[in-house]
Amino acid sequence: MAQTNWTTANIPDLSGKNILITGANSGLGFHAAMALSGKGANIIMAVRNLDKGNEAAALIKTRYPNAKLDVMPLDLSDLDSIKHFSEAFHAKYNSLDVLMNNAGVMAIPKRETTRQGFEMQFGTNHLGHFALTGLLLDLIKKTPGSRITTQSSGLHKAIDTIRFDDINWTRSYTKWKAYAQSKLANLLFTYELDRQLKAHHIDAIATASHPGFAETNLQRHSGFLVAYLANKLLAQTAEMGSLPILRAATENNLKGSEYFGPTKMSEMRGYPELVQSNNASHDMEAAKNLWDISEKLTGIHYEF
Ligand SMILES: NC(=O)c1ccc[n+]([C@@H]2O[C@H](COP(=O)([O-])OP(=O)(O)OC[C@H]3O[C@@H](n4cnc5c(N)ncnc54)[C@H](OP(=O)(O)O)[C@@H]3O)[C@@H](O)[C@H]2O)c1
């Protein structure tokens, strides 16, 4: 049953739980790490820049001196880095209670590619997290009641299908459509992953969230209007924007495939509630195609 005005006060005690957050040094990931530290979890902060990660961890410690924080390097735009991260993670941890696939890039002005040549937004936001989740699946499987929570965006609605005939935007590139595709992919992935976990009777679920419009570093490529004016006038705080992913990651008794986001001002602001993603995100054939392509492109095959 949806509660109103869900806040971090609703998060249960998480002592002893291992929670991995991608992009934990900035914006929503940082505020999620802060909130979960207050609940006693062991937070693994997966960051592409260790200096920024250590600074963020130090800031969390000023509020929670006993926070259990492990800053580890991870570049989601490089499959080799993801594999190294997975090896290092396996060497340290025997369980993974919550994987928060949060990191992302948005609206990169000119088409850029990841180390392996994928369009940067699709490659980082979707393929990077697809590979990471697949490589950590063994730990997820052996952790009772585990959860994978992926950060999407209301902007997934700006596109009504995955561009299967040119998934890496080589023929033409539109920065917002490429971002929208990556965020639609986050949802198709979440729902298909949840179906697969259930089909294989694994005690884990996949959930998703979107933050509405929150003031973070994400808008740095969005131009003056969005990056400055809209951020100042319309956006909610990053702390508020972190609530949907926190709810999707921690609320007890979820069944899987829930999608949380704010409900006020066309879902741009407010407390997290269950919200609806577009029809395209529920297209099971598209989800299967995307899964097959993602396995092929990343070379990571899921062993359920
Ligand atoms: N803010 C919003 O209004 C909004 C709306 C809808 C969806 N979202 C989603 O929310 C998520 C978090 O974004 P945010 O708003 O918190 O933005 P942010 O402040 O820019 O944080 C993004 C995080 O992702 C990290 N990151 C980017 N590329 C990476 C890579 N290749 N490997 C590893 N980490 C990488 C960034 O690291 P660096 O600090 O090193 O750059 C940063 O820690 C994203 O998935 C975004 O799409 C945000």
C-alpha cells in the first residue's frame, strides 16, 4: 500500500547489509549513500574518480562518523573496468543485498563513444549497468532477499521504442533521444530482469525509480536554460530527488518491477510514490531483443 510523504525516516535499519551504489560521489547517488549510512548499511561507493569518491566519503563521515564506506573504482564506460571492479568486489565481499544502478550521463552534445565503441549514454547508462549486474549476479543469487534497483528518468517517455536498427546512433545522433533510449533501456532491463529472477525462483527482485527533476551535476550539458534557470526555479533538491531510488531499494515487501517517482508537477517534484512507465517499457519482445543485444555487445551472459 503506497504511503504518503515517504522520507528517509521510513527506511528500515540496514545494519550488516552490503549496498553498492554506482555514481555515489555526486547528486542522487551521494545523497542515497548519506541516507543509507544513517541506517547502518555497509556502502560500497563505486566511482569513476577516486579523489571525488574519497571527498564524498569524507563528507558523509562528517555527519555519520561511524559510516561504513568503501570507495572503489568503476568506470561504466569501459567493460574492462567493470570486469576489474567485479573481481575486486568478489575478492572482498560474499554477499550483495542491494545493487543501486544509479550513475549516468545526460545529453552529451556531440556523439561520443565508450572505450568499446558504444554510444556514450546507451553504453554507460544501460550497457555498463547491464554488464555490472550480470557479473555480480552470483552474489545477488546467494544473498536472500536481495534487490537490484535501477535509476531511470521521466524522459524515457520521450521515445517509444529502442532504435534496434541503429542502437548506437551511428547514422544520426540526437542527444535527448539517445538519453531517452538509455533510460527506456533501464526500464526494459529492470522488468525483464525481474521476470527472469522469478522464472528461475531466485530470492531477489528488480525495481526502478526516477527522481523527477533534481538539481545535480547531471544538467551540465543541458545549456544555460536547463542547467541554471530551470535548476534554480523548478528543480527539487538532490536530497528529495534521491528518495525514489531509496524507496525502490529499501521498502520492505515489494514484489518486484515497482517503479517509484514523484507525482507533483508532471512528476517533476514531490515525495516518491508508485508511478507508471510508458507502454514501450512493458514491451516484452523489445525487452528480450534488448537483452540479447546487450549480452552480445558486452559479452556478459547471465547465468540464472
Ligand atoms: N537529476 C535529475 O533531475 C535526473 C532526472 C532523471 C534521471 N536522473 C538520473 O539519475 C542518475 C544520477 O544522476 P544525478 O542527477 O545524480 O547526476 P550527477 O550529479 O551528475 O551524478 C551522476 C553520477 O554518475 C557518475 N558517472 C557518470 N559516468 C560514469 C561512468 N562512466 N562510470 C561511473 N560513474 C559515472 C558521475 O561521476 P562523476 O562525478 O565522476 O561525473 C556521478 O557520480 C542518472 O542515472 C540520471 O540519468 C537524474
